[in-house]
Amino acid sequence: MSRPHILLTAPPRAGKTTVIRRLASLLGAAGVPVRGFLSDEVREHGHRVGFVVAEFGGDQAVMAHVSWASGPRIGRYAVNVPEFERVALPALDRALAARGAVALVDEIGPMELLSPAFLPRCAALFKADLAVVATVHQRTRPSLKDFAGAELITVTPENRDSLPETLSRLLAQGL
């Protein structure tokens, strides 16, 4: 039986990261090891000013910020690709090496894709005998040929609250 491979898609602020965070918590509570990383907002005075990348149970780094003057830009954010790679690439390598774990990748998006090493590592996860759930930006998702056989689920206001529990059950059965 092959392990579940799932891509969650939606526009920004639809709840993809929240689904991944809750899914990681549910899996952890069930004793299922989780590997990978979460990309989360940095907020100041109620406004989003950047993004942090955080390995589950590991290191973290600010990977993008509005106040930075250098680095490639995605919208109003300058991206520190080396800092993203310092956290995310080892997290993906640990996910590839883990047996009996679920790999969670939040997200495969424009900032992350500035790293030339990132997409090949993501594709390797989807080719491995490993349960994987990754988020992809609805407008900028990479070619799905790299994720052949993955189930594509759109996160909506109607399903985002129940999706973590549904996915947790599915993933626990697939291990």
C-alpha cells in the first residue's frame, strides 16, 4: 500500500498553514512522528511584515521581511534564501530519512521556490515511500508533474476546520 501524498491549495490567508499546524498537533498527540517545516507570518502592530520558517521540533529563521533592503523580492518582501535553506533543506532531508513519520511542508510557494535546491527535494519526498502533506499557493503552484499521484485538496472556509482531523485519520491509517 502506498503512503498518502496530499497537496493542499488555496489563496493566501485561506487557512493552509493553520491546517498544517493543527494536523501536526493531532499527529503528535497520536504518537505519529512529524518531520518538515511550517512557514508562518511575522506580525508587528497587527500587520504582516514577514515570514518565518520553522522546522517541526527544530530550528527556525526569519526568511522574508518588508524592511530588508537586499535579497530577491516577492511582492513587498525581501527574501533571505540562505536562511530559508539553512532551516528548510535539512528539515526535508530529515523527513526523507525518517521511517514511520509524516512529512509536512508548508509551503511550496514563490518565496520557497527561490531556492534552486528546494523543489527537487520536495519532489523526492513525493517519490519516497513516505506520507506527505504539502501546501501550495493556488496561483503559483509548481507543475504538478513533480507530484504525480498526489491528491489535490482545496482548503475552503467550509472544510478548513474539519480537514486536520480528516487528514490525521487518513495519515495514521496509511502508516
